[in-house]
Amino acid sequence: MPILKDKVALVTGAGAGIGRAIALAMAEAGATVAAADIDAAAAQRTVDQAASNTRRALAVQVDCGEVGQIDTMVARAVAELGRLDIIVNNAGVTRYSYIMDLTEADWDRIHRVNAKGVFFCLQRAAREMIPQGGGRIINIASIAGRGYPGTSNAAYAASKGAVIALTKTAAQQLARHNINVNAICPGVTRTELGARNAEMRATERGITVAQLQAEQEAGIPIGRANMPEDIAAMAVFLASPGARNITGQAYNVDGGLVPS
């Protein structure tokens, strides 16, 4: 039997990269999936792949920096899919920048989605999970929140540190409702967003993207970067019955790059 059979999962930032991989993996594991993204067409592409003759999927357009839109997203998922068992708070933004070049606008843009958005998605999902007797909340943080020196910028690192702290506090306060809250901290991961940052870094240093990626992988003890599917596998596990007693944790998926 698929390990997520009869579960409903909502994944934000599901139009590409890690979010897309998580949505597809959860669908493959038997969940009914709502794929949410600010890009409606991208969300729909994920849904088109996740859906099948026996499996329904729902595309939702949302800006996770807007609390009103978060409320509408969750309400629609519950209304159309019947309940909410799992939420994966993956939506996030960043840009490559030196600490002294960051502006107030950069800080506000990054924290609006990466910190505020994660909190209000978590809170809104919990409002559905409490009366139904429990659920799983999975926050996508980053090894940037643990001090990884290769982070895209300091504001991003701060936002992901906030996600790790939020995960621990939320787990403590929601445990009495049978809600598990955990975080995943990806390391170097080959995604569309990562590729854009890699291009900027490589250009700044006067090297090719391939050379930059080779340098990154040389510093990873296991010798390879993540693919989005590596993060998806951990998300499926944390949503599964096997993780029923795991809560308040932040797991690095980084090939041994950064100590926990």
C-alpha cells in the first residue's frame, strides 16, 4: 500500500525545483496533492504530471508573502480535497549578494516569503489540523540557516535560521494536537534557482558554471550535490507513518557539508 494513501498534501513553491519534486514524490506515494505556486502555469504543469486516472491533484496560484492569499489557498485545498494532512512550506526567494550590498528592500522581500510566509502557512494549516486530530508540517529551511559560508546572502541565511527556530517552537506548542513539525535543510541542490545564483557567482569570479559546480562538489564529503529528488525523499519520509514520533527536528540533506 502506498505510504501516503488517503492523505492530502499541500506543497508551496511547487512549480519548479524542490517543491515540484516533493509534490510529485508525494503523489507517487499515494497522496492527493495541491500544488501551489505564484506562477499558475508552473503549478498546473506540476499537477498535470502528478495527476493520473486514480489520483487527483489541484493547482493553486498563491503569493506566500500575502496572508490573505495563504488563507484562500488553504481554504480552497480543504474545500476541494476534503481535508489537509500535510503541508510542505517550500516557497522561498533569494538573490546572490554580498552583505554590504543588501538593501532594506532585499531584506523585506526575502523575509516576507521565507519567514513570514512560512509562519502564516504553518499557522493556517494548523487551524485545519487541530480539529481533525493531527497532521504533518514540513518546513524547507537551508544549511544557510546553520552558518553555511556559501549562502546566497546574509538576509537569506537569517530567514532560514528563523525557519529552523520556528520549527522547534511550533513543534513544542502543537505537539498536544498530534501535529508533527519538522524542517529539512538542503545543501547545494541543482535547481533552477540555484542555477541562476551559480551563473552570477561564476561571472563574478571569471570562471565557468561547470568549474564553480566542480568546486562546490569537491567540498561535499559525499562528493555530489543534491538533486531535488533527494529532498523530496526526506519530505515523504517525514510525512509517513514511520516518522510519527519525530518532531521539532531540522535535518540536513547536504552530503555531509555542514555539521548539524
